[in-house]
Amino acid sequence: MLKTFRIGGIHPNEHKLTANCPVTPLAIPRQVSITLNQHIGAPANCIVKKGDTVKVGTLIAEACGFVSANIHSPVSGTIAKVDKAANAFGQYTTTIVIDTEGDEWEESIDRSPELKEEITLTPREIVQKIAQAGIVGLGGATFPTHVKLTPPKEFKPTALIVNATECEPYLTDDHALMLESPDQILIGCRILMRAIGVEQTYIGIENNKPDAIALLQGKAEKYPGITIVPLRTRYPQGGEKQLIDAILHKQVAHGALPVSTGAIVQNVGTVFAVYEAVQKNKPLVERIVTVTGDHIARPGNYRVRLGMSMRELIDMAGGMPNDCAKVILGGPMMGKAVSNLDSPISKGCSGILLLDESHAHRGTVAPCIRCGKCIMACPMGLEPFLLAKLSENHLYERAEQELITACLECGCCAYSCPSNRPILDYIRVGKNAVNRIIRSRKQS
């Protein structure tokens, strides 16, 4: 029987339109825009100025504090300006604009296709190399990877879990990566195992990717301690807590770190980036992005230099369909609507989804019928209808008591609601308010 998590969850239509599309490299953009806050934590500190010349891989912004990440130039050329610019959601942030001139890489980066299997660095050196390369979680959370690899001393990791579930509908960038680079992923696992001092890795892959499961199972035979775990397709299995429950049958207590179960979870794209950083000296300057939608001309999985504009990427995939009603950054469940298509592709951008009116339109909101479907769907065991009502009425103290901060914002509640209630919208507002109250309480 296939493993899965125990509480809640749904199975939305998968719409994996690009599942059979190999990774397609794109031409280098003529200009890129690099934002300084494309990771969780403090924005990086810009160390270049207008007129400076850079190569691919040149450090252009340094991590500002422990929970932050370095940023490197994804192209070679000249710094055109450092200025405020709007991101995908209309918020202004410091951005480095680079005019591309050729494609010259830093000499230290190994660009050869040769697979490098021998791991020579110590655990400390591995973590330092990952930090220097600016690696962050590529599943969307963008948490700096070196921070995750150095948990509090009271916790002792016992296993590495690799999140290769890709449970969001439409997205297939991780699937394409597994088919293209299985050996690099497995060596990346060995690197991370050495870094955190564990002997066991579990790679969780949902059973709607049988080709990736079969390929990695065959390859993993020569890598001791790495086990491929087929999982029943279920959303949101890619959540850290849900994946730990599915694979280790352990549940993370509310307010506790996932490592309290002994597990450190990394996205499969992050594992590949770790291989490139440690074995090839390559910082994070490009990633695979799924561009998809029911009516897009050339949907696919594209290897993209960071900083390319979303508009340019969409054009390379065939352009905006005439019936496009909404553009989503990420998947349809946890992604967010884009208000500025001229904003750049960042480290956490796994997909761009173009929805027509039939998929983008919300149904007419009706009164709650107390059916309880949102409760049954919630993977955190919460009462979404109650949290939404408390948020709507600004009862934030009660919402905190009802554990609103434990919400994953996965959207299972809104998806399962027969009355089309905007449950998640209200919860997000309430959760943000409660988090502000908690922060002010700690500062007083």
C-alpha cells in the first residue's frame, strides 16, 4: 500500500500538461533584473554599482545576517542601474539591472558535463560552500539552505527527506529535472547526508510520476542509504509536515521545528543546486520554470537565467493567449496572481500558469451550509470555517487560540467548499494580523 499523510488532503485535477516535456534551455536575455529580497530573511546587501562589469557567477549582493542569501549575476555584462522596481505583486524593492554582453563565466565554475562523484569537503566546508553559492529552497519557500542544514544544537538529525512530490497541479519542473539529472540529484543527496551527519535519505515521489520513480530506483542501487519512496498522489503532500508524516509516520507538534522529528527536508531542485554548488562551484544563477496553461502555444519546462522578465519568458513559450484571464506565479493552489509581468524570474519561481476565464473565475459565494468539508480537507486538523469567521470579525485573540498560525495556506478548505466561501482569503488576513500581534508582543 502506498504511503501518504494521515490528516486531510485532497486530490484536485492534476493538469500535468507538460509532464512529457524535456527541459528546454532558453536564449540568454538581453537584460536581467535581480531583486535583493528573493529569499526568506533579510534582503541581501548590494555590493556593485552602476558601470561595474560582471561575469556569470560574480557575487553582486552579500547575505545580510545569518538568515539571508548571497546573490550572483546570472549574465555577463555591465550594471545599468541599482534602483527600486516593482516585483510581481506591485511591491517596490531594490533591484540590480544588468545589460548583457556575451556569456563569460567566472573561471572557478566547472561547466563541463562530467559527473563528479567524489565528495572531498568536510561537513563544515559543504555548508559554507552552499552559503557562498546562495542556495535557497527551490520548492517556493526560498528558505536559505545553509540555515536549514545547521539546526539548533538540541536537535540531532537522523534522516534526510527529499521532497520530489510536486503535488501542485500543472507544475512539472521537478519531474523534468529528475528525468534529466538523476545522478546529480543522488550525489547531491550524498553531499547533504555528509553535511548533516546522517546515513539515510528518503526521496518521496508521488505515483503519478512512474518514469521518475523507476529511473531513480535503478540509479539509487549504487548509492547506499538512499531509498526511493513512492507515495500516493495527494495534495498537499509537498508540505514538510505532511511529507514527514507520510514517510516517517511522525507528526510535527504545533510550534515545533520539523527537525524535532529527526528529519531535514529539502526540495529535489535544491538538492540538484547543492550538487552544482559543491561539485562544480556553480552558484544559483538559473533554474527550471514550468510555463503552462490550457491554451498556451508552447507549454514546457524551460531552463531560465534568473532575472529574465516574466513577459519575455511567456513570449518564448508562445505568447499570452487571447483568452488569458489571470497569470499565476507558482501553482493554482498556493500560487498568487501576478500584477506586473515585467517583474523578473526569481529563485523561488517554479512555474508561471496562464488561466482562462473558466479556470480563473470564482464561483458565486453562498452562505456556509455547515457541511464540514473544509474540516475534513484541512491537513493541519484545523477548523477553517471558524478561523475564517473569526478573521472576518477581527477576533484575532480567539483566532490565535484556535491556532490560525498553523495554517499552511494550502487552499484545501476553499477548494472543497460547495458554497465557494473565500475561506483562505479571510484566514490569510487573520493570520497576518495575528503574526503582527505576536511580534509586537515579543518586542514589548
